[in-house]
Amino acid sequence: MNATDHSPDVRELADRLGDAVTSDPDMMIGYHHDQSLFTAAGAPLALVRARAEKDVITTLQFAHAHSIPVVTRGAGTGLAGAANALDGCIILSLERMNNVIRIDVESRTATVQPGVINAELAAAAAEHGLWYVPDPGSRAISTIGGNLATNAGGSCCAKYGVTADHVARIKAVLADGRIIHTGASTRKNVAGLNLTQVLVGSEGTLAVIVEATMRLRTAPTSASTVVASFRETARAIAAVLALTAATEPCLVELMDATTIAAVNDMTKMGLDSDAGALLLIQYDGRTAADDAHLCARVCTTAGATEVYETNDPVEGEEFMQARRVAYSALERQGSTLLDDLAVPVPQLPALLAAIDRSATEHNVLIGTFGHAADGNLHPTVIFDAHDPEASERAQRAFADMVNSCLELGGTISGEHGIGVLKQPYLEAMIGTVERELMAGIKNVFDPQRILNPGRAL
């Protein structure tokens, strides 16, 4: 607690929670903002670093009694401003609630606190020969609570789905401090409305998740990888359509020429520098090697200039690392404004053409990478954030790409969430009446509207 603070509200909270509470500006500064640009962050009243469920309950009861907004935060890896501080809010950090409570091998589930890191859960499951599938690009640093809040995706979504497809039960605290349990540990459950799926993706606006039971799978027996280079992105997408019609890859990742160059510059991996697009395709299971061989033939027929396949999982992982560092490589080129667009897969050529038009019309550099098998791309605008005119052009290009995606029947967010960054486009995406229904759900869960107000909905 900051000794110079004179707010009776904050002193009262500190009396209840001790050193879990601070209002020291220097200690709170690292909790003001997530990873998004062009989203505002306010000055919080206090930071609570919850150590246990009871700290969350106490914080929410206090905030509810005083009508203080609460912004719940995981690792702060979000890209849409959903975890940014609001003026006068309490930032509720769950990073210290990071225990894997139990792994049930027989039922293939893991029960965890929200602060558990995605990769750490995957490693804990692997010790039992099990697999936690969801693999967002931030898996090494993002938390399960944050993944649930945004319904995070990743490269395996085309075959295995997003975070929502792997959650069995949720324990959460409502705005007034009451505890709720949603879902069931059973494989089938149709009792009542599906409140679990209402909470997943709600970005901290309905309740605070304090525990989740996540489903695990048996680890795949083998993996095979295909890397294919194409002169043009249109040929690469034609290959995606052909190979997904003939096989079931667990992932198909795309990188355009700008991204390939950035990755080569950072990693010295020697990816095909003449390629207009690169596909990284992976198969798992007993038929992985046969599927990869068929995929290689399909890519060659579709016009690939180079095709390489490997059944060595270590070598395959080395290739996949090129895709995982794509965003970091682009960040080295300048400030970045990362988009998150998804269209029906057959519309990918049209979306890529729209991205190229935006780059040309607004005179910006855009590097595009993403999950081609499920139509989710991440066009990334690279610009100089210290140049107001360049920043304005970047934002106009961003808006153009979002609007083009909507015209193609796509969604404004495939996996990053709405936060505040995508709110201007939300009603065009979902509809006026539908948005009113969402606001009604918010009012039922949080009548005082203290949980992350003004975000997501």
C-alpha cells in the first residue's frame, strides 16, 4: 500500500487484503496496458494481485459496494485493449493464481487456476502422456484465464478447435462476489443454457474466472511436416483448398513475402527468399506420413516451386518455429498494428487482394501471416509510431482491411477479441438487435456494470 495514499476506499481494501493491494503508481504502471497500440489506458485507483479465490471475492464485494469498475488481467498479452486500465478502476491481476490443481488421467482433464501459463499446462499434461491442444502464438507467456477470456485460437484450430472447444467446467465469481459453477465434467451435458460458452470470450465483462477444468487429449503418435514455396499467394491458397479437400492437416500456416523476409532477417533460417508465399503444413496421427506425402504432391500440382517433407518431429518443429516468430520478426521492422481477420477459406484470395490494395492505397508496409486452413489471417501494418501522419495511414489501412473482411462475409476477430480496438466495427458485424441482446446478458450478470465496462460488447 502506498503510504501517501489518502483514499479511504483503498485503505479499506488494503485492510482486508494486506500487501496484495497497492496504489503505488510505479508498481501499477506495468499493469496499465496490454500489447495493443491505439487503445487508451486510464489511471487506476489500485492494483490487486490476487493470491487466492477469496481475494477475488473480497475485491469484487468491495468494488460492488462502492460501484468501482474492475478490470481483470492475466499476463497482459491481449491485442485489443480489453485489459487496459480505466480511470479510477481496480486492476485485478490473477497472475499469482497459477496452480495446476490436478490432472485427472482417466477422465483426461486438467483443473487449473486462471494464472497458469498455457505452455506450462501443456508441459504438465505431457508428463502424463496427454496433450493440451490450444496453442495461441503467445502460449509461452499467456494464461489460461486470458485464453478463456478471449476464446484464444492458434495454429491447430482447423482440426481441433479453439479454447472453447476444450473447456469442461468453469468456476467464476460474479460482480457482487457470488460464486457460480458452469458446465460439467461429463462428455455430454445439455442441462440448461450453456453458461460456460457465454463466459468464454466475454473478455472479463460478465464474471471473473477463478478455476477451469480443461479437456486433454491423448498425445499424437507421430507428426509429419510439409513446407511448400509459391511464387504467388493466390497459388498458395489454391493449394490450401486442394490439400484440405484431400487430407485433414492439423495446421496450415501461411507467410507472405514480407513476413518471410523479416523471419530470415531475424533468424537466418534461409527460407525461400524468392517465394511470394510459404505454407507450413503439419499432420499428426497414424497416417501422418502418408498424408504429408499426398499433401506434397497436391502442392506440386498447385504450382509450388519448392516442396520439402519430413517425418522427423524435431525438424518439423524447427520449421514451425519460423511461423511462431513471424510477429516478433515484423516488430523488428518498426511499430506494428496487428489485425485479426477471418473469412470463409474460399474467400482468402479476395481478402489477400484487399490487404494488398490497403497497403498500396495508404502507402504502408503490411506483412501477412496466419492460419490458412481456417481462413484466419493476421495482416500486420508496419509503420513509424513517432510519425503522426504514418500512424494515421496505418489506422486507415487497418480500417480498410476490417471493412473488406466484413464485405467478404468474414468476422472482425477470429481469436484476439474485441476489447476497444474493434468496437467501432462490432455492430456492423453482429447486428443492432443482437448487440442489444448481448447488453441484456451483461445486465443480468453485472447489473451495476462494474466489470470491464465499455469493452467487448
